[in-house]
Amino acid sequence: MSAPLPNPVSQGRTKLPGIFLLLSAGINLVAGFVFVGMGAHGHTVAIAEFRHRLQTDFPGQHREIAQSGWPLDRWIWNTSTGLLVLGLGGVVTGCLAIAGVRRMWRGGSTRMTMVASLLIAVPGISPSGCLAIGSLAGLWMVLILCDPE
């Protein structure tokens, strides 16, 4: 357990940015679990079934994938792995933000909140960062925590 900072940030100043950071954390958790499920499903789908569904439901996309020169199984594996990574990033940043804000509001250290705020602000790591709400909430919290007043 880390010791509180000598000059703890007042809860009044961090209330509104903390609420927005918690909202971003919730978005990250929901999107993270959805992306993990989609990525896991993509790794279990049969290539023949996927090819058939792609040809019948999305013929234009099937042609684009065929023209790219990538084999369909490699395209599915790369897309599914990307979804898994983005989903796990969302779950980790969401949990970290909730724990950090909770600790900060209880008068503890703000280090975890600072790390979570920076991670939530990055679009490639955080699904809510891709929506800009995570970027705004994370940067707002960083500015509040770095303000000496």
C-alpha cells in the first residue's frame, strides 16, 4: 500500500473529473468485454463458414480482402487478435481507473489515478480514448492532479 502524498488533492477539485474518468472506465469495461468476445469468436470460427458468410452477406468486402493479397485465414487471425488486444486494454484501463479514483477519493495516493488517466487518454489502448471522452477525461484529471493549488 502506498503512502498518501504530503499534500493530498482535495476531493472537491477532483469530483467532476473523477466522475468523467469513471464514465470513461465504464465505457472501457463494456467495450473491452465486447471486443474480447468478438476476438475470441473470430479465433474459433471456421474459415469455410466465414468465407461463405462474407461472400453472401458482404460481397464488396470479400472482393476487397481478395484484392489485398492476404489469405482470408491470416486476415481473420490478425483482426481477431487486434480485437482481443484492444479489449484487454479496455478492461485493464477501466479497472485501473476505478481503483485509482476510489483510492484518491479516500485520501490515498494519486499515482494510480495519474497512470490510469494517462492510459485512458491514449486511443490505441483505451476504447473510450477512441471516442475522445477518454482523452478529455484523462487529460482533465492529469491537469487537476498536476495543479499545485
